[in-house]
Amino acid sequence: MVSAADRVQNPGMTSVWLDQRPPSRARRTDQPAGLDREKIVAASVRLLDAEGLDKFSMRRLAAELGVTAMSLYWYVDTKNDLLELALDSVHSEIRIPHEDAHWHDRIRQLTAQCRELIVRHVWVAHLAGHFLNIGPHARALSNAVLDVIRATGLPLERQAGALAAVFQFVYGFGTIEGHFAQRSANAGLTQEEYYQQSMSAVRGQPGFDQMIESSERLMDARGGDTVEEMRNRDFTYALDLLIAGIEAIREQDRKGPGGRESSRGAE
């Protein structure tokens, strides 16, 4: 276990999940009734969704809960602890696929849900690289991801690369998608309106003609009447490519370097 003081001195090992302190302390007589860590975390998620990470503060959260900022420190040591708790809590929204399902179906379910999570909670992608992500819900997701990668049948030495290809793609795709949706909403526009205004601003500018023309041909070819439909087609096709790549590499490894089926693959 790591104490709060240890975490301050060793930021590389910082995690609220390594803290010795129990999830909540006994309430003092001057503490607000009905306040607990779970309610604070839930309010943090709502505030992060509504106002974003940059505007999040303990003082703003306390005002939202109708308590003093010092009341919150009775349940967490730092704002970072609270952000880490919020990050893990939203991972509970992901439903883990049944392990008996085909790995194709499991990987599609997990990637779709991870994408939706990142778009729904834009701040998640930013925080994911700042913490160890070892809370109970994050661990459940990690175990499910590792299980489905093992189920692909790839050799052990290739599994880390496959995991990175699939899930780093999802994080990148979802992060860009989430930021675009957020920019559109902040501008008071639909995503289609924001996109059309952006294209209109660029179209006709010196040096952009070739890029615009190529981009429009590409979008016409892929189909879809809305930004969301086009994006869903892109996501599905990209994931198809990754799954096909995993299948091809597995078949290649099974046959061996000479193109013949290896004794390992024939068993």
C-alpha cells in the first residue's frame, strides 16, 4: 500500500487505488449529511461532461454539491485522486461480452463501446494516459481486452502488437470524433452544420483546391448522408481491415515461413 504522502513524493507511482485509506472516513459532526465518495464521484462525472476538464475544480464541484471545498478533502486527498476515481467509474458503463462468443463479435462489441465511451466523456481520452488505470472497472475492461486478443489465436509475441493496433485505433478515432462533436455543440451547431461551415471557409482559399477536391471525391465514394453515418462507415471498415489483418497474420504463422502448414498449426 502507498500512503498519500508517498504518492506526493513519488508521482510516478501515484494512484488512489494504492492508498491505504479506506474509501470513506467516518463522518465528523460538522460534515454535510448524505455526502459520500460515491456521490462526489458521480457529481464529478456530471460536471466533467457538462463543463470539461479545464473548468473542473474542487471549488466548482463543492458548489455543485452545495458543500464547502474543504468537505471534499474528507473523502479524497487531491483533485487528481477524484479525477482518477471518475475515470474508473465511467468504465463501468462498458458491458463485458460473454467469453463464449466468437472473438470477432467480442472485439466488435468492446471497440464499439470504448469508442462510445470516449465520445460520450471527452475528458476520458486526456486522463487515460495520466493514471495507472488500475481501478476495478478499468481492470475488468483490461482483462476482457486481453482475453479477446488471446482468443484471436495469434502467437504470444504478436498479441501486444494486435492489441495496440486495435485499441489505439479506437482511442484515436474516438478522441477526434468526440472533440469534433464537442466543438460543434459549443458552436451551437449540428455536426453537419459545423462541417459545412468549415468546408465553406476553406473552399476557394488559395492552395486548398486540390485538397478539397480530393476530400470531396473520397467522401462521395464512401457514402452516407450525415457526418455520423460517414464516420460509422469509416470505423466499421477500418475495424474490418484490422480483423482481416489479424486473420492473415495468424494464417501466415500457422503455415510457417515456407508457406506450408506447420506441425503446430496442424495439431
